[in-house]
Amino acid sequence: MTNCKKVTSEFSNMRLDKVSSEMFKDFSRTQLKKWILEGRILLNSELALPKDNVHVDDVIEINPITEKKNFWEPEDIYFDVITEEKDYLIINKPSNLIMHPGAGSNNGTLANGLLHKYPELENIPRAGIVHRLDKDTSGVLLVARTEKFRNYFVQELQERKVKKNYIAAVVGKIIGSLTIDDPIGRDKNNRTKMSIRPDGKEAYSFIKLEEDFNNYSLLDVSIKTGRTHQIRVHLASKKLPIIGDKTYNPSGNIAKNTPKELIDLIRNFPRQALHSSKLSFADPDTHEDISFNAPIPQDIKKLISQLKKHI
């Protein structure tokens, strides 16, 4: 059964495997280290390595091996299935959908929906979820259907061999491309936010201009790491806030000379205009690269067409 604990000050800046062995004394450090590498122990809902340091208020989540791998309730939740393979599913997650039950959300999540549509996933940790998208980020997502594939994909993620591409509609403009490698950690003043911190975890985002709409841009973003809110934090830090991002663009920044009707649309856009457009990884059997795409959703399409109209 899933068990979550918060890191206290006595364990701050210590290794994840050491802290886990102190906090979860029912299991040996060797076993806990193995589970970290298998992705059964998460740090702030992210995959981590045994050597990663933890900080005060970080959340360590442990999913030990039991006969029944999760205890979430099946529920009829809508999501698109892009493809069904014997080892995995590729889905197109809608916006306004949380990944799995947690603090403040016991049901109505993607995990509940997966268990309803694919009951066999109750035998896979976290209902097969091996990576995540923020609640209001839409797009392509992989769900493991077997333990063997799950362990393979977790390792590929930890070794940074999985390529993820996103599209983001932002305020501001760039010329060509941009690499952002500023480390990210929990915001010291607001624990629900992340921020650029010298003592944060390494994070790499590669930004490429897709389309320029005067002082707005459509960007292609690929990430080498998968930190919480990584793209949103990185873009905001470079004065390229994502349209509709209430957390990292709370004032609803508007570019100069924006027409009134466009101002209203941008200010009222209901979620961050961020979409996971493509996921690429090596097939475990053939070792050939395979890619899956999720089409741009209607709300972002409409936003882009309005930005184009006012160029």
C-alpha cells in the first residue's frame, strides 16, 4: 500500500536512500535502494536516484510490493487512448485531470479511470503510471501494462533516454533556439511552487521557436529531465511566461500593443497553454526508436488562430 511521509529538518540534505531507511524502518536499506531504482519510491511524485539529496517538506512516497499493487478505486473517467500495445498504453490526457489520488483528491483522477477501463492495471504499481503531466497540461502519456515493461521504461527515464516534446504558447519572443539549464527546487516561500534555486536539482530544457506572433510565440520544448513544473518555471524565469499559467504568470502578462479582444482571450484562458505533443523512446525488443504524437487540443488551437489573426 502506498505510504507517504514528509522530510523533517533532521534529514535535510541527506541522500534519499539513507533517509528512506530512517523513515521506513520496516524495510532494509538494500530493499529500499532497489525500489528507488525500480521507481517504487518517488520524491515529490518524481523518479529519483538513491544518491539524490532531500530537503525539508519534500514528500517521499513508497509503493512496496504486495499482491495487490494499488488500492485506488476504479471510476469512469474520460480520456483518449491513442494506441494499445501488449506492454503499454499511449493516452492523450485531457487538461483539468489529476494524475492519481493524493492530498485533497481521493477520486476523479486518471488512475481511477485507468483502473475502470483496464482492471488488470490493479496489479501494476500506480496503475501503470510511470511519468506525469500537471493537472492542466494535456497530451501524450505512457502507461505500463506489464511489470517487465514498467521496469524497462523507468530505467530509460532515469537514464534520460526518453524524449518528451511539448508545445507552449507564451508571452514574449525568442530568436531561433535557447537552452535553459537552471536547477529547480521547492520555492522557499511557497511550498506549492517550484523555483530556480542554486541548490535545486539539475534541469534541462531546450526551447525552439515554432511560430512568432509579434510579441507572442509558439514554442517547441524538449526536456532532458522531468522536474515538477519544469517547463513552466524555466520559461517564466526567462520572461517567457506561458499564457494562462495562474501559478507562474499570475498577473496574466500582456505584450505591448495587444488588441483589446486578444487581451480578454489571453487573460481568460482557463489553463496553462502547454501540451505534451510527442513521446519518443527505444522499443525494448527491436531497440528502434518509436514516437507517439497527440494532436494540439481545440482550446490551444483556437488561441493560436487568434494570435495569428492579430499579427
